[in-house]
Amino acid sequence: MPDVSQVHIDTALTNVSVAYRNTDLIADEVAPPIAVRKQSDKYFVYDPDREFLRATPDARSPGAEANEVNFQLSSDSYFCEDHALEAAIPDEERENADPPLQPDIDRTEMLADKIALNREIALENLLRTNANIQGTSLDPLDWWTNPDSDPLAQIRDARHVVLGSALRRPNVAILPYAVFDALRNHPKVVERIKYTTAGVVGEELLAQLLDLERVLVPRSFKNVARRGQAPTCVPVWGNTAWLLYVPQRPALKQIIGVATFVWSGPLGSENGWLVERWREPRRKADMIRVQRYYDHKLIAPSAIYRIDNVIESAS
């Protein structure tokens, strides 16, 4: 925690402060939150064998029975683990803090940011490592930084795979910033859009080119240095691209690649977030705890396609 000398600055400016915070977190857009009333429960999986899509003879002779058909029903479960962090605000810090510092707000934002970052890291790890997700890994000759490669063909092939297996056209791409930057500057992309814009290729234009609704460009970082060492910040989403289907709004009997079950049951929680504050007299400090109960759940892996080793470096 900060020393007293660190929270009191002589003649501090009241309108200037520096904070290193993550922006462009995408977990909510990739794995839409689904509010649930119970911390753990089950959900149904309709027709895993695609019986709905089987062509079945339906001609019926007079007086004969109609062909009887049916479908399978399975289930899966979730468990919303408690993700919580807390911090102390000593009385000395509160009494000596200059106006730009707001100990309660600063602590709450820090704790919430850390929980959100952990969620982002967990989601990226799930999508990158799960063996049920279809995908490919590119050789150096196919890297998107190689002008002779064909990323548009690779993305087109991935789109066809998802459509054929999940019966949904992927509508979202996840392109970490370095990957996004390599793709929008690739000669084949520049050639396709050179007559449509004179400016910089952004997410919306690239989405149109790729026949997608959205291109998400995460710019979040994580510090992987050991405590006490100089910061070493690397992109959370690394060197991989994803195509996936994300519905406009999660609903029953609907395909969704990945979702986040969020338990909204705890008293006082808002959108699954819970902030508590209490007094620790023996420590002469106020305590703040931020927590959220959630579970990242891979619902339909066939609705996701992963392309690994897209460029030679994600830094």
C-alpha cells in the first residue's frame, strides 16, 4: 500500500493525475454476460446430433402412420466462482491525501480493474487452449506480415468452417492490435479497399471487407514482471486471431460460442458486482472489497475458429 509520503504531494495539481489502466477490454462483447439466480445450475443443450437438419421422408399414404421423429436433449452445468480482492485504507493515508487523491474511489477502481483484467486473461486462455475449438496454426510463409501470404483466403476458409459446423455465419473477429495492424496494411487488403477510402483502415471498414458485423481490437496489457522488477507489459490477446458467432442477445434455443454466467443473487450486487466497505479498528483502517461471481463457459465450440501464430511477434 502507498506510504504516507506517497499520498501527500507538495502543491499538487488538482486537475492532473497519471493512471496506467487498461482500455478496450472485450470480454463482455465476446462472452456476453448471462444473469443467473443461482450460483450453480444446469442448462439444456438441444439436438446435439443435428436431427433437426436431417431430411426425413414425410410422404404419408391414406390411413398409414406418419413417420415418427424426435431429437435428443442433453444438459451441461455452470458454477459461478467468487472472484474477490480487497484493500486497506489506513487513517494516516486518508488524513494526509491531497485533493486529487480519492482513497475510496481509487481503491475501488483498482480492485474492479484487476478483477476485470483477470476475467479478460481467463477468457483469452480458454479460447486459446481449449482443444474443442477448431483452428489452424500458420507457418512463417503464411504470416500476415508476409506480403506474399493471403490472409483474406485464410479468413474466408475459417468462415466456411464455422458456417458448416455451427450453421451460423461468424459475425465477429477478434484481432489483437498488432494482428489488426498487420492485416489492415497487408497488400491484399490495401488493394481491395484502395478505391473506397483515402484514410486509415479502421475496424468498421475491415469488418465490411471481411463480411463481418464487428471487428474487435483488444488493446489490453498484463504486467508479467515479478513484483519489485521493472514492468514488462505484454498484450493479453497475444498473437492469435479468432472468428466466432456472437448473437445480438443471448436467448433460449440459440447458438452462442462462449458466454459468461454471472450470479446476481448476492444482496446489494449490481450487474453481478458487489462492493463492500467495513472498519478494522485494530488496523486503524477502512477496508474495501470488490467481488464478482462468474463462470466463463464454452457453449458451442463449433461456433468459434482460431488462427494461431498469425504474425511473428505480438509486441
